[in-house]
Amino acid sequence: MPDVAATQGPAKENGSQPLATFRTFASDLAVRDSQDLMAYPFFSLAKSRRVQPIDYRVGTVSVRVEGTLEHGLATIWDADVLIWAASQIVEARDAGIPTSRRLATTPYEILTFTGRGTSSRDYQRLRAALDRLQSTSVATSIRQVRERRLHRFSWINEWTERADGEGRPLGLELILPDWFYAGLIDASFVLTLDAAYFGLTGGIERWLYRLVRKHAGRQVAGWQFDFRHLYRKSGSLARFSDFALDLRRIAARQSLPGYRLAVSRARQCDETLFFYPLPIAAHLHGRRPRSSCE
């Protein structure tokens, strides 16, 4: 059975001992995500290839994401692979099962967990996602403030595919970066997502759900951001007017699972998006949210 490797050579920990292999679960798992990935612009929100870097800097936080001309930046849909990995590792962590940055799985497990099909086209799309995740370069100060340095990594260090003699996929091995893996081992950096997230089709819609889940959580008072601030946090290349229109449409559809959205605009003030967790939001129906700029 031939192996098709994205990066050759054995996986090593600290350049010496080979990494242990963590064999993933095939059963249904709660959907987990890294809070850092939910709060900052790490992924392209466009379905077309993006090669322009994301460069986000606020205070001591910096995020720089670069892709290649061949593959472009990893997208918000590619991030489903990382959500799958996070769900696997956190499930094992909570059960007291040893984990590793090196995961052994099958394409079928990833595709079915993330609500994808299992046709040959779906397998090809998964391979393309893995290529983008590996070729995307990230440099960030998040969780590195005391060291005053940037942590540099790719979303996947390397991945290997096993196939049969006719090229049908049999299994995958992939290695996660230490920065991402360390955040999953620390329970304070992980949140549970609604599985309906995988049914969201728009890039801004997916990004917004993750941001809303991170900041509003189950708080009775919910949370709010003005549109301009959301635009900066998204890393989107869309025009601000188009981005704002997307936010209004998402709020009108009320398509984010578990949350109610409301848009408010005060005189001489930018629009503000308010979001409340359900069923708490049911008690707020009919009440106009108070804007921070009133």
C-alpha cells in the first residue's frame, strides 16, 4: 500500500524522540474549538483563493498569516479539520487518555464529523484543505506576551496519506503544531460549539458565530461590538459596506445557532451588533438594546 506524504521524514519531538501516535475516536463527540482561533482573524473568509496576508495588530496582540501562491491562505472551512482535531484531543484529555500532536485517523472520520459528504470529490477537497493548512504560515504574539516574541508555525506540520493500489484513501496521519496543541491541553482555552455550526455556509457567518460564542457565551447581558470593530477583527478583504450588509442579513435571518442578534444605530454613531444567548434572548424580545455610543 503506497504512502503519499506531504512532508518526508519521521515525526520527532524536540528533534530527538519520535512522537507517539494518538489514534482518534470514531464515535460521536462534542464539538470543541480553541478560544484563540475564535477570537482573532486566523483564516480567510472567502471561498476563492486568497494570497494577501492577514495582518492584525491591537495592543500587544499581533497575528500575521501568510499563504503561498499555489494554495493561498487556509480558509474558515479548512479550520473544520482543526475543530475535529480539538474535539478528539479534548475528549481524550477529559477521559484521562494520553494524547499526542500526531493523530492517526481516516478521511471518513473527519468528513462525517464535519458534516461533509464522502464522495471522491469530498476526499479531494479534504486533501486540498490539508495542503492549505500545512502551507499557511502563522506568526502570533498570543500566549507569548511575557517572552516578547512571536510563535511561528503552520496549522499542520506534516500529513501523510495511506492509499490502496487504486489510489483510494485508507488512512491519514497528521501532526499539529505545538502552539495549537498546548491550547487544547489547557481546558481554559477550549469552548464547545453547537454542531449546527457545520451547516453554516457563509464565511462571515461562520466567523461571526465563533466570535459570538467566544464573547457572549451564556452571559445574560450578552455582548456587543460596533461594525467597524468587527470589520477589523474579521480580517475580511470585502469592502466595509459589503461586510456591513452581510452582518445585517445574518441578523435578519437569525441564523447563528443558540444566539439572537440585534442591530442598533444611534445618531452620528456607527451601527452596533448586539448578541444574546438563547433562551435568555427570549426575555429581551421587543426591547431595543442600548448602544454604547448613545
